[in-house]
Amino acid sequence: MAFHLAPGSVVHRTTTLHGYSAIVMVERYVGGRWELAAELPRAAEEITDDVAREKLGEAVDEPSRFAVPPETGVTGGLKARLDQLDSMIDTTVAWLRAGAAGSDTELAWARYQSSDYDYELDTREALRDAAGLLSQMVKHRATLAARAEMRRRKRESEDD
């Protein structure tokens, strides 16, 4: 875990994901708690644990939810991954459908460069990004399903 100070004195921490060190997650300390951040701000500077402790106190010692193993009893394996992707796909589709409703007409009434206009542009960008994420999840789900089918067939042929 490493700590970083961003402009405005916001402390961020980077943590490798438990079980997969190639992924580093970013959190920032806001409102008395650590919350997920999209990325480390460009101007953030790495600080020592002691400097972070001076700014945040005991919050520095709170474990990151990304650094600890998942709760016991959480199922793993290919079937669980497919079920998880199905759930994420369903949730993303529901969010997209709700968020997209009225988007075409909303931008038309907003005054150019107003906060309403900017909000609608931001919403459209979020919807496009979510649609891209949805596409990726569907591709991953298809790949995992094909691998599961190949495994099943291989087991069947070995059992014969």
C-alpha cells in the first residue's frame, strides 16, 4: 500500500488487489472514510506512511477492502464467475435503461454551457461508457461460457 497527496490535501492510497497483483486499486479518504476513486490524480505526490498518519490519524491503518481476501463462504470457480457476470450484466442493463430514458430530449431544452447542459453531456458520456463496459462483460461471459462447455465436453469424453 502506498499513500499519495493530491492537490487540496486529499490523501489517496493505492493497493494491489488481493490475489492478483497486476491490478492496483485507488481509494481516497473523504468524509471520514475510504472510498473508491477512478484513478490517482495526475498531480498527486507519494507521501510516507508517517505523513499520511499525521493527516489522517488511525484511518491510515484501516485495511483496504481490496487487500484482504473475500469473505469466507464466497463461491469461486467458473460457474460462480458466470453467475457473477450475469448479475453484473443485468444490473448494468437496468441502469442503462433507466439512465437513457429521456436523454435525447433532455439535452434539447438545456441552455448551451449551462450546468444542466454539462450534466446532460456527462450523463451521455457515462451511458456510453456503461454500454462499452456492458459489451465487454458480454464478450467475457461468452468466452467463459465457451470454456465451461469445452471443459464439460472434455470431462464427458474422458468418462467414456
